[in-house]
Amino acid sequence: MTAGLHGAATDLTYERAGFGAPVRRGARPAIVVVDLTRGFTEDGYACGADLSEVVAATATLIDAARPVGAPVVFTAIAYTPAEASGDQVAWLRKAPGLRSLVEGSPAVAVDPRLPKRHGEDLLVVKKGASAFFGTSLAATLTGLGCDTVLVCGATTSGCVRASAVDAVQSGFSVLVPRACVGDRATGPAEAALFDIQAKYGDVVELDDALGYLASLPVQVTTSDGEFA
């Protein structure tokens, strides 16, 4: 369990309640990169912060996923100009800073430091916090035969936590590599990681996640680009 947030007494209470059991790691993981777009990873944007270390760690994880054929899915929050300027999206009334995330703008582009493969990696455009809510992500991962999701991205207390909750509710085991998630503030991030570890998935070190991927069989690519 993520230690140090509420102290030993809280840890004991959670353990007594039966929380924090380790998840089952499957044979077919996917990497879901939540909202590591420029509007979140660069501090020049209203909703952004300098997440250079998170981007670098996530790039390392993605590179490790390639040899074992683990699908990589990126998400981006993007609104039409009408949605961004109008009053129909309730979340934008609560968080008006998100109105800058307009379709086609630099703010919604996947951070160029990430090794996204155009024409191969999927991009899911979403309107809410969870990568699963209102999208076809669960069906897509099921169709790909995935049983485990490694959730990366931003922000830890917002879209990452929401995606982890919906991933386990969709039937997937969840791993959250700590180095691969980031937030604007430490307190909310640590609270979210504590909650994820207790109830929804395993918060792991990057080396642990890399070791898990390395334990899977290397996939051989056929002449038509498929894995065999």
C-alpha cells in the first residue's frame, strides 16, 4: 500500500477492511497513456505543468512494450469550438481552464517527446476525465485480447484515477507506474495513488513495470506487419 499519506493507523484500517490485495497480472497488457498532450505536459499552458520526467518515464515504458506486442493507446481531451465556447459541457463550467483544449490546437497534440507511432498506435479523443467514459476504449482493448492495463499520464488525481477506476470496472487488471503519472500538486496526487492502491490497482515502480513487460514472450513480426 502507498505509505505515508495518512499514517500507520489509516494503513491498518484499510488492511483490516480487506483493501490493497495485489492484482493478477495477465499475459496481454496494454499501455494507456492518458492525456500526455502539450496542454498538460508543458507549463506554458493554463492547465499544464512541467511533466518532462513523466514523459520520459512513459517513453521508456512504451519502448519496453513494443517487443512484446503490447498495444499502446493515447488519449486526448479535445473539444469542438462550439463545446469550448458554449455552456453545454458541465465539466467546463466547473473547470473553465479546459476550454483551451480545442480540437486541432497545439494544446491537444500528443507530447512530441513520446514515441507515438502514427498509423499504428490508437488515439482516443474524450470529453471527460476517464479514458473509458463515452469512448470505445473498453471494447477496443477487449477486441485486442487485453487483460491488463498499465495506466500512465496526467493528471494523477483526475484523469488517471478516473481511468484506473473505469478500467477495473471494465474487467481489466490495473497497474499504475508511479514514475509515469504526474499532477500539478503533490497532495492530490498522493491521495489518488493511495486510493488506487487500496481499491483499484497496483501502484508500482517503473522497474517493476518494465520487469513485468520483459517477462512476456517477445513477439515476432510477420511480413504483413502482424505479430505471430
